[in-house]
Amino acid sequence: MPESLSRRHAAVPVLVALVLCVPGLALADDAGDARPPASIDVELGVYHYSRNDVRIPNVGGTRFDLTELVGNSGADLRLNGTWWWNERNALRLTLAPINTDGTGVPDANIVFAGSEFAAGEATRAQYRFNTYRLTWRYRFYRGERWDWGAGAALLVRDALIRLTQDGVSAQDDDLGVVPLLHLHGRYAMTPRTTLVLDIEGAAASQGRAFDVALRAEHAFDSGWYVHGGYRTLEGGADVDDIYAFAWLHFATLGFGYRF
């Protein structure tokens, strides 16, 4: 996931046009409709890596498992704010940091970002994948129990991998924009308890990025709600200057407020 898909992704202008133009048409159609409430949501995720493979550069670098240096678990908070400007159209802002660091001892020499790190010596590693995402959702179906929406998102990615050994340090960082598609579904199990599926992702020949979550929400009369579930992040890039693929699994617990 540290490598941008957008630099080689021709869908950016199309997605931007959809975000800017299609909601405007829908707004005219839905003038006067009742809006769902806005919401602020906090999610705590305790995660486990099932994969975090890195080779930088892709040609000439050493492929290694970053979890052997930073560990394979951690915890981070995710913040969401959602605002509806009519019954069918919403914008969501997501702040999702991931920061993992640790020290390990590689069992083979590692060539990384132009430097070589010796086997058998303590090596400190840092992995950062902070994302800031703006999502537009168009609600295309609302029934007695089911509620479905789809749209597009622009993800701003702030990624970093750094290795440090006695006398040697190297890093690869990247700031870029990634276009994603969005799907959101809700099923009302009871008047207060809802099952929520949320998917954002995209794939190209150079790589992919997917964020999939399934959770249950329980609402209270006061406007507060609590939720818990599972989230998975998977993706990466395989291009000339970088090979990096990660897969994370989250157990999530959180709360929110609708107003």
C-alpha cells in the first residue's frame, strides 16, 4: 500500500467529475427531501498483520518481511464525520492513521532504499500508513430494512518505511492521492440494531487497495450509538521502484453520535 496507484491510474478525472457533477444533479431532484442526521464516529481497531512484504527498490533490493522487525500487531484510532446535504447525497471525511515500529534482528542482509543492513544486528523499523479520505455516497435504494449507497472516494496517503541500524539509516516515503470506489449497505435487524457493510477499493495492473468493514451498530434515544465488528485492509504495489504488499485484520469497537 505505500505506493500510489493514482500516478498510473486514469480514473482520477472520471471520479472527480462524478463527485462534483452527479451529486449536483441529484440535489436538484431531491430538493425538499428530509436529510438523515449528520454523525461523528470513533473506531478503535486492534490489528494483526498477516502480511507486510517489502522490496525497495523492486529491482536490486531485498525482499523481506517487515513484521519480523516491527512486530505483527498494534492498535490505532479511526475518525469519521458524515454530513448529508439531502436525502440521497452524503460526504464522509475519514482520518485513519496506522503507525507501527519496533526492533528486530534480520537473519539475512537487507538492501533497502540504497543502503545495506547487516544480518544478525538489531535493526529498528518504522512503518507508517496514514490516510485521509473524502467519500461521496449516493443512496440509490432505501427499503423497510435495507439501505444501499455507492459512490467514490479520494484518499490522500502519507506512507513511510524506515530502517535504522548502528551507523546506517534509510527510508522510503510517499505522499499521494488514490481514487477508490465506494459501496455502503445497512440492514436493520431491529429498530435499534443495524448491520453495516462498508467497502472502498480499487485495483490496477500496478497494484490495489481495499478497505472492507462489517460491523453491528446499536443506537440509543439520546443520539449516541455503539458498534463493533471486523475490518480488513489489503493492498500494495508492484512497480519498478517499489514492491510492497500488506494485509491487516482489525477487531473494532467504537461509538458515535448523530445530530
